[in-house]
Amino acid sequence: MDMADLIGPDAIIASAEPRSKKQALQDIATLAAGKTGLNEDAVVTALLKRERLGSTGVGHGVAIPHAKMAGLDRVAGAFARLKKPIAFDAVDNQPVDLVFLLLAPEDASAEHLKALAQVSRQLRSRDVREALRAADGRQGVHAALTQERVGAA
């Protein structure tokens, strides 16, 4: 699974300004709902339900909220780079400024896990995180997300 298959430039917020974790999830859910045709409230509800199981803040300023949704025919992603990091209850207790949302069809467990692994692998790279933070606009963020990079974790 390739990152370019998960996310297009039109599914990126290059400079979001949420004041809280809930607002960040709402903002990215709004974008994802518009791209997938899903109900925005249903996406937010699914994300909040998943967050109650444990934070999707994976460390190094990264969060990967994810949920399975009825009405999807493929795994879809959306990304938000936040202007200011926010508290996200991440595993390393650091605030988050890079949020990659994954939505998967209800019956696509294998595809969901493959996509989650791909996104996690990509965002684990220090070089990718630095490129995302330095990127210029939506196209620059998309290029940083989808380009193959080798770097320290």
C-alpha cells in the first residue's frame, strides 16, 4: 500500500488551528467527510469512541486517529498539520502537531492494519516529520507524505 493511494493533496490541511484535541478531530473529520461522502458527525463519533480506548497520539508530535466506518469502499486518509501543537494524551506526553486520519470500511480489517502500519512507518521517520513541518502549503505537505524517505527514527 502506497501513501499516495491513501491521501491526495485535497485531503490535507496545511495549517490548522484547533485549540483542543476534540476540535482537531472535528476539523480533520470535516475534511474526511467531505472527501468520502460520510456523515461528519458519524466520523467524529467514531473517532472519539476510538480515542476513549486509548490515545492515538503515538509520540514525536504525531497522532494517527483511525476508525472503521460503514459506507466506505476503500481505506481513506486525511492529514492536518497544526500551527501550534496541542495536548493529545500521546504516549510520550508530548503535544501533537501532525495528525493523520485513517478511515477504513467496516469489513476491511487487513487493509486497515496495512494502512495503519504504512502511515506509522512513514511518520516514525524523523526526516519525514521534519519535512512535514517545513513543507510549504498543501502540495508541499503532500510531497513530504508521499515521497520515499530514508532517515533516523
